[in-house]
Amino acid sequence: MFSWLGSDDRRRKDPEVFQTVSEGLKKLYKSKLLPLEEHYRFHEFHSPALEDADFDNKPMVLLVGQYSTGKTTFIRYLLEQDFPGMRIGPEPTTDSFIAVMHGEVEGIIPGNALVVDPKKPFRKLNAFGNAFLNRFMCAQLPNPVLESISVIDTPGILSGEKQRISRGYDFAAVLEWFAERVDRIILLFDAHKLDISDEFSEVIKALKNHEDKMRVVLNKADQIETQQLMRVYGALMWSLGKIVNTPEVIRVYIGSFWSHPLLIPDNRKLFEAEEQDLFRDIQSLPRNAALRKLNDLIKRARLAKVHAYIISSLKKEMPSVFGKENKKKELVNNLAEIYGRIEREHQISPGDFPSVKKMQDQLQAQDFSKFQPLKSKLLEAVDDMLAHDIAQLMVLVRQEETQRPVQMVKGGAFEGTLHGPFGHGYGEGAGEGIDDAEWVVARDKPMYDEIFYTLSPVDGKITGANAKKEMVRSKLPNSVLGKIWKLADIDKDGMLDDEEFALANHLIKVKLEGHELPNELPAHLLPPSKRKVTE
């Protein structure tokens, strides 16, 4: 019963003691999993070796979709600013993978320079060659959203064999490489142009085993009527059900993720709720990053074990002298049967095995005589890691979560959804820099006052609910209106007086005219009676 007290299990050392989860993952990988991977050439078949940057980097969000589904616009919407290398249009504009990351100085780092930077988690992308590296870059800029997460923009997925071949690199393999390392995969679809091309189907299949990271956004949903939207949603779910083979229904968020007024505002409340849910999901990524990396290491270890059993079984079946080539063909053709035998012999779940077809293709070019026989010591080290060391790290994950302050993505569009009646609660308000400048809103205030006094003010102020009813007439998205509310609610009391209401309407007008909103109120936007509040 208490065998761990005796001598039978002395071979197994006590679990390692680690100071941080990141340090523990790096040490376990290098000491226990990496030797198994190298011995059975795991990196040639599945995934390059992990580096320190893979364990230390910020959470990453991968955006995938056909061209003109709004991937780049979605990033711009989150950041509320342009980023270097950004191009938006109805035709295929983004032909590169762009890693949008935080940097003190705005600029672009080209792919060939990026893959030699040890502080960036992209060094192993070097294996995809110059055709890919010429289409890979990092856009750096100082943005508060990027202090917590990084976003990967991808080329629009094309349809047609010619366009696929013209890429010059294995697009699906690159996406699979990213899928293993990111925290969230967002598939974007265009609500009024819904079709899933053959290449998109292949891409989604390449993301197999990462369904837990996948979310779907049905974008540009304000461009179709409610009845048509229901049909599109149903068609999308049906199409995804054929490609994504999971018992759970994949989460689909419906909305229009850009800062323009809604074309058809009938489903505004639905879009509000969906945006809030999606933003909460993205905001949770920093808090769950350590757990995700732990989970990915466990998945990798299970695959590495299965790979070792496959390679050693093939080695065992090979003749020592004659007939090697014929035997190799026979083994490759009968790989499914070998899978079944390994599954029964080692009690392994069928879901842990790599694709038979993919493995057969890779084995064709391999010299089976160079494969290694089963080395139980390497497998025992991985089993020990999974059974004992991972449990220690799980405890450390929970400890780190309780000791650290709440980690959330802040800034950009996330601020607009957190403040005022357009989100959850009220935030802190206006900017600084007060002078004697004339209040530019004054000339339009009489017009805004007429509206203000129809909204039942009490003690000279209207409630957030009443103000919201009026402000949503602009058809601007909630994240934009939330930011306007935050700027206009100078007294930070969750209500608007006539001056604050006039200011809010002026900011709506500014946005509708295509101008950007300020992050802080300049002096000429602050009413004279409010300037003392911010001093």
C-alpha cells in the first residue's frame, strides 16, 4: 500500500521543486521530454524543439480567415489605432504573417531578423525557408493592449489550386506551428459572404487537436437582416460540424467588429452581449497563460510517447540484412494495424495518435535502419514527469494565480466595454491639460439641450440608461460609445448633466465624421465649469 516508503520505487526521484511555473516547464522539458524527442527524431515528424521564449512569451491570439473577413480590421478595432504594415481592403491585401507585438518604438522587424532574435518565440520558423520568411514580419508599437497579449495576423485564405501553389511555402504547416504555441485561435467568417473554400477546410483540419483553443467570429453581421442572419448562423454551424470533429459545439460569436455605425442596428443587443463575451474570453488569457502552457506540454509529452512506440515498433519489424525496402513499404501500408497493436499493448487512447495519412507520407522519406529501439529509461522519465512533476506544477499554478493581482487585457476597445452604461460599471474619466481655450461644443449646445430636456433630467442630470437610449441612435458600436461615455462623464458619478451630454454628442459627431477619439480630453473640449474638477 505504502510502496513509496519502501525500496521498490527508489528509482523514482522526488518531484522537482520549482520557484515559478515558467522555470519548472523549461526545466522539465529540457531534462525529461527533450531527450525522448531527440532519440526518436520527434522534431522531424511533428514539431521543432521548444525554446525558453516559448515558455516566457505573452499570450498570443491567432486570427485565421478567408480574405476580406475583417482580420486586420479586427486587430485595429481591439487596439484602436493603426499598426505598421497594416493594409485593409475588399481584395486579398494581407499577404504576410504579421506578429503585432508591444514595443517602445513603432516599427517593423522583417522575418529573417525576427527568427534570429532569442527573445522572440519565432526562431524555429526558420525551417520554413525564405519563401515564408519574406512574408513574415513583426509590427511593434506602444499600445496598452499589447502589454498583455500579442496578435498574429495571417494572409487571407484563398480558393483555387493555382493561388495555393503560388504561396511558395506550406501554409497549413505554418498555421499548425502557430496553433501549437498560441493561446487562442479565432476563425473569422464574413456573414454576408459565407463560403468555406477547400483551402480553408484544409487549414481547419490542420488545427486538429487544438479545438480547445478555437473560437469562431461571424463578422459583419450588421450587414444582413435578422432572418438571413439566422440562416447564415445555421449554415455556418452545419459546415463547421463537418470539419471540426468535436462532441462539443464550437463557440460562435456574432457581431461587427469595427468602429463604424451599424448598417442594420436591429440586433444591437445581441452584438453587445456577444462582444462582451468575446472580450471577456480574450481578457482571461493572461490569467490562464501558465495553465495553457502546462496543458500544451502534457499534450506534447503524450504525442512524443506515442511517437516513440511507433518508431521503435517499425525498427523492431525491419529485417537486419535483406528485403529492407519491401518491408518498409509493407510497414507503411499497414501503419493503421501497427497503431491498433500499440494501442492495445500500451493502453493508449486512439486520440493520442498522429494522423495515419500524414505519418505515412513522412515515413516514405525516412531510413528505417536509423530508427532507435525502445529505450524504457527515456519513457519512464516522461511518465514520471506526467505522474508527479506536473502535479507539483499544478499546485504552483494556483499559488501564482492567488499571489498575483488580477491579470486582464486593458486599453483599446476593452476600455470602451468596461465603463459606463455600455459595459459593466463606471470608470475614471477625463484628461488633463487645462487652459483658457474656448469650449468648442458651446456653439452646438442649444441643439443638444433640446434633446437633453426630453430625457427627464432629475436635479439637472440624466441617468446612464436614458443617455444610452439617445446615444445608441448613432448606431456606433458599444466599445466606441463606452469610450465616449468615459470621456464625457467628467464628474464620474454615472450620470450626465447638460454640459456632459453636449460633450458626449459632440464626440459622437466627431466619430461619425471619421475622426479618431482622443484618449484624454484636450482643454478645448472641457466645459469651463468642469475644468476645476480635473485640476
